[in-house]
Amino acid sequence: DTEVTQTPKHLVMGMTNKKSLKCEQHMGHRAMYWYKQKAKKPPELMFVYSYEKLSINESVPSRFSPECPNSSLLNLHLHALQPEDSALYLCASSQTSNEQFFGPGTRLTVL
Amino acid sequence: GQQVMQIPQYQHVQEGEDFTTYCNSSTTLSNIQWYKQRPGGHPVFLIQLVKSGEVKKQKRLTFQFGEAKKNSSLHITATQTTDVGTYFCAGLWKTSYDKVIFGPGTSLSVIP
């Protein structure tokens, strides 16, 4: 199984809502990533988990809270988001310094 | 800080013409990766270059890594409509193998 799955595909939320994005991979990859991508821009790294531990946090606001319950799962908890947080949120996984496999993304709209 | 630059931002070509996108890093890279993202899709890995001066080919695509490991290029020969999309280079540094920084991308349009 060489697939990264993400749910939901689309999410619309208000600024006071709490929601979570989910990502799953069954390739045995030790690293998992969250990226944010705005239209016509490159993916922007948010968080990296290595062996289920947070290894990189790219100064992301605390309204985004990552969680790695186990080696196959990665969550991104959202709370009190702003309209400018609307974007495509991509999850990816990889082995050490190798190719990243991206999921299809969650398209988030914050009203 | 670590930065990856890429030119051109956009390229429109007639089907059958060649296409090249160039990538440049502010500092020496450990590896460089190339990804393609189709409109409405997600990035898909194309290749990774590791060695100084490395050249790799995939059918009509040729990838090069500069001698100083600070620049790279992707050349597509005889473009087809299936080549449409945005091509991103992504740099990796030895200080943190997990940290991949994407260039801004080159958006390729192919006119049939």
C-alpha cells in the first residue's frame, strides 16, 4: 500500500469551531509531515514528526495543534482559525531523506 | 536562512517544444527533489538527486544537479499536453534531513 489518505476532503468551519484533520499511511514510513498550500504557491512546511515525536515546528500559530497517536496516524487539530488560514492542507510521509508521498489534501475554508 | 528559488514562474509552450525550469539554493544542498503537481492535485515525487554533477533521465525528462550542489534543472523534451502542471524543486539540507523546502514552482502550460 503506497498511499497516504486524508480526511475529510473538504471542510468548512467557522472561526469559533474546533475540527480535526486526519492522515494515515501504512508504508512504515518514520516521518510524517503537515504542509499548508495556498493557491499558486508551493507547499509550506508546518510540522514534522519523526518516530512519532515532533521534530520540527515551523513557528506555526498555536491554533494549529498536531498529534501523532501512532506511527501510521497524524492529526491536525484546528481551533479558532482565521479566514486567512483557508488553504489546502497536505499530509506527507517518507523514510529518511527519501521521496515524500503526499495525500490528496484537505481543502479548508474558514468563514 | 535556507531558501530555494526557481525560474521561470510561468512557461507557455507549443506542444512539441522543449521546456526547462531552473532551481537555485542560497546554500549547499544535501539532496534535491523534484515534484509535479497537476491542477487540482497534490505533489507527486519525480526524482531525487544526491551526487554533485548528477544527471538522471526519465523518458523525456532530464534532471541535473550542479557541481556545487546549489542548483538544479529539469528539462522536458518535446512537451505533451500531459506535461501540464507545476514543477517544484525541493531542497534538503544535512542539518535536518526531514526539512524539505520547496521552491516557488514553475507552472507549465502546453498549447496543443
